[in-house]
Amino acid sequence: MQTGTWSEVILAGFTSTLFPLASIHAPLGNRDAGGLHSVWGKRDYGTGAGNYSLFLGDLTTQDNGTNFTCLATMHFPLDPSEVLAPSRVLTYYSAADGWSMPILIFSTTSVIGSTVGALTSGTPDTGDDYNVLGGTFAESNRGTSDLKVTFAVVSVASGTPKRQRFYGGVMEGVRKPIRKGMV
């Protein structure tokens, strides 16, 4: 993948030659989240080799026996003529096991406009299909822009790989027009 050329390989016990079928970015629940990996496919499918399901080999809820942190940073852009006085953030995720309790971190170091204060994470509300984690901002302000929030969670041992998902988040607040002297 570094050279931009592909090779083929015949693994022991396979009767088919394998080649990189696609390149994917490892998912968030993976110890190599965001890293580029190849998914292998059979070059000579007609050899009677059967149908194989090939997955990322390093998909696990631990990295060499150690928990790792999964981070997903959400950006909340606004129209250039507006600012937002945020009140809370809601995030949606699934994790039957393999993750500890997540937290939300306000990750903008320098906001455009007024400060929003600290972001306090609540207790997740869990359901059958997905979970919701909310966070509340400490200060009500005149409005700000350039808002980023990070969903952070630590993996745990004995989790089932491929069961953790981060879907996204929404920010609630009051939209305000930019006024003279505001920024």
C-alpha cells in the first residue's frame, strides 16, 4: 500500500491466490482506528476453493493485552452570519460490550465568540438498538462558533469485536445573528 502497487499471495491451506480487493479505514472499535488496511479477495474464484469471509486480522477490543482509547471528534459548523449559544450535545452509539462508559469533551481550544464553559457528561441512556449520551455546557453565552466535541471511550477486555459503533451527534442551542462588537 505504501508503494501504490499490489502483490498476490497464496496462504497455506488456500487453493486460491489472494489479492487486495479493496482498501478500507479501520473502524472506531479497532485498535488501529482510521488506519488504512486491505481486504483480500480471491483472484481465481472458479477453482472450487469455496467462499471465504476475510476480515481485518487485528480487530480486537485490546491492543496486545492493553485497553485503548477510541476518540471521535465532531465539528459543528455554522452559517458565516450566525453564532450558537449551545446548551447541550447528544451523541448516539452502540456498544453491547467492549467499551467502558464514554464521556464527552469540549475540544475547541479557542472559540470564535463567547466562551461556553466546561462540558459535563451525563449518564448514558441505553436501549436495544442504540445508546444516547448527553453533555451540558456550564455557561450560557452570547454566541460562539468553531465548536468541536470529542466522544471518548476506553476499550475493555473480553469485548466482542465489531459490536461497537459511534453514529454521530447533534448540538442543541439558540442560533443568533452576528452583531457588531460581538466578536
